[in-house]
Amino acid sequence: MKILGISGSPRAEGNTTYLVKLALEEAKKLGAEVEFISLAGKELNPCIACNKCKETGKCIIEDDVEDILKKMLEADGIILGSPVYFGGVTAQLKMIMDRSRPLRSGFQLKNKVGGAISVGGSRNGGQETTIEQIHNFFLIHSMIVVGDAEPTAHYGGTGFGRAPGDCEKDEVGIETAKNVGRKVAEIVKLIKGE
């Protein structure tokens, strides 16, 4: 089983990266092969609504998005993380979401397991609305959406941090992020019969 974690933060080593990596460590404990991608510094361009992907099954824009989409196809589970930007995901993560349109042809992400992690500048700083955007993305691709596992069992990983390193002291964020990684791995194992 392979689980891919993507941090949508423009900071390469920020709080979102920290929590997504923690989730992947938990998945690894359950036997998953894991891979991490940071969108920081990647060449990402927005969808231009040219509809070429509907004709060819491939986006015509040449940047780093194509490689990221390939890795999503290879994964059995996907954990997406984003800091809260005005109550939603970052522009970087939104570009990946929008540019995944070719994968809806034949629902190529169908039945992959998806979990979400978000970091806000306050404890109730938009983490759930950001996670909702990620969940909607998963649902529109016909994926299986999971939250964080018990004992927390909510929408996903919810970190609190303003400066890099803050989430390393955030017990709630750490616990819920680990629970997301564990839940994604558990459901992938269940589906694969492992």
C-alpha cells in the first residue's frame, strides 16, 4: 500500500509540512510505503479553462502539476494538507485540485482513500472549512473520505500555529494529524484485504 502526503503550504518546512509528515509516519507504522511532496517552490499554474484535457485526457500546461498527478494516481491513499488562507486552501493546493480535471475522465482516483489536515492561526481559525474544501475535492473524484481516527474522530487533522515550529507544541494538532495517517492506512488495508 502506498500513501502520498502533500503539503499545500508555500513554506517548505512550515507547520503543515510537519503535521503531514507526522501523519505519514503513522501510516508507515501500519506498513505503508509513504511519499511526501511539498508544493513550496514548485512551478504551478492555474487552469485556463481551455478544455483540452477533455479532448486529450491530459493538461496542456507544462509545469510540475503533471508529475504530482501521476504520483496521486500511483497512491492508494492521499493525505492533503493546507494552511488556512481566508477560510480555505492555499492557491498552491487549489491549482493541484483544479488541474486534476483530467483524472475525472473515467474517475481515475475512484476508491482511493483521502484524509485532510489543516493549520490555522487560531484554534478555531478556519481549519474545518479548509478541510471541507479538501473533502469536497475527494468526493468529486469519487474517493473514500476519512476523518481522523478515534479517540478524536472529527473531520481531520487540525493544527494551530502562526510561526514555523508552533505545531510541534500543539498536542491537539499532533494527535489529530497522527490519527488521520492511521485512519487512511487502516482503510486502505481494509480495501486491499491486507
